[in-house]
Amino acid sequence: MAAACSGSEKMAKEPLKSNDQWMAEGYLSAMVKHDVNAEAPCNYMIEVKSMGLMEAGEIPKVFMKDGMTVWVKVVPQRRMSICQGSTPAELQDIKKRED
């Protein structure tokens, strides 16, 4: 189970870091997207600026807010996509962005 999906509902406060520091640690800038017309797991996905819409599996509930900006570590997967127009990915970590 990925660290981001450990069941904890609390969002840990991260020390303030610059965008360059987050990217140096392997995080990508992203936004949570909610489609009210889609069924799970396609109703919540992550849009990564450099990769497009990612079908990231289970997103912790605390991050299930449409338009929330986040930092993510995702690894694209070589499997068929369940959600139309998305790329399957493993969500390794997710942190709230302080923009």
C-alpha cells in the first residue's frame, strides 16, 4: 500500500518549500479533478501539468476536493485505462500545495 493511502485522514503540514525544491524531490505540480457524472474510480482523477489526466487509483479522502492544487509522485503504469482520456498511474505520494 502506498504511503499516501495509509488511511490517515489528516493532512500533514509540510515545511514551506519552493517549487524547485518540490520538483528536485521528484514531485510534480498537479490538480485534483472531480467529475460528478463519472463513477468511481473515474470520478476523482489527478491532472498533472506535464502528463495530462492521470487515473491514479485511490486518492485519500482529504484530497478529494475539485480544483485542489497538489504535489504528487506518480508512476505511469503499463495497463489498460479504466477511465476514458486518462493514463493509468500509481500514486506514490500526494501533498497539498501552498500556492
